Amino acid sequence: METYSTRDFYLIAYLHYLGNRIADARLVSQNSTEFTFKLDEELKERVSNFYSKNALVDPMDYGSSFRSIKNIIHSLKMKNVISTTFEGTLNNEFNNEKRRHLQRG
């Protein structure tokens, strides 16, 4: 399956608004999230319309898609924080046990 990936938040919200399903979303950095969509002719046309300023939207529905995308990004960031914190806890417990073992002897 061919895919199309973008970090353009407004394009992502537009594609979501039009009903394109998000195939994947991942944090690239703390300030950037990449979304992936299945690539087909319809998606190509929609991306072209967006960048050529030929896209028309209902403001309320587009705003709703905008908020949905923000929620996905926030969830990814929270998941990343929890994962990082958990890994740090595991490493600290491992290191503490190792120190105790060395101190005993």
C-alpha cells in the first residue's frame, strides 16, 4: 500500500475533515507529529486543492477536525511522557538493585 505522510497540521485537519482515514500518527519530535494516509488519486487531488487554495470547508466542521487532530497529538505526547517515565523508573530500580548487590559484596 502506498502512503502519503505529512507534518502540515492544517492539511491533516483538512484531510480528516474530508473523511480520509489516518493510517498512522507518530511523534517525530516534541514539536512535530507526522500523520500518514493511504495514497490514492482522491487524496492526491485533495492535497492539490488544499495547496492551490481551491479547498472549501464548513468552518464549524473543519474546526471540529482541527480539535480532533490536536487531541491525537496530545495523546501521543502523553503516551511518550508515560513511556519515558516508566523506562526511567525501570532503569533506576535496576541501578539501585545493582548498587545494593555491589555494596553487599
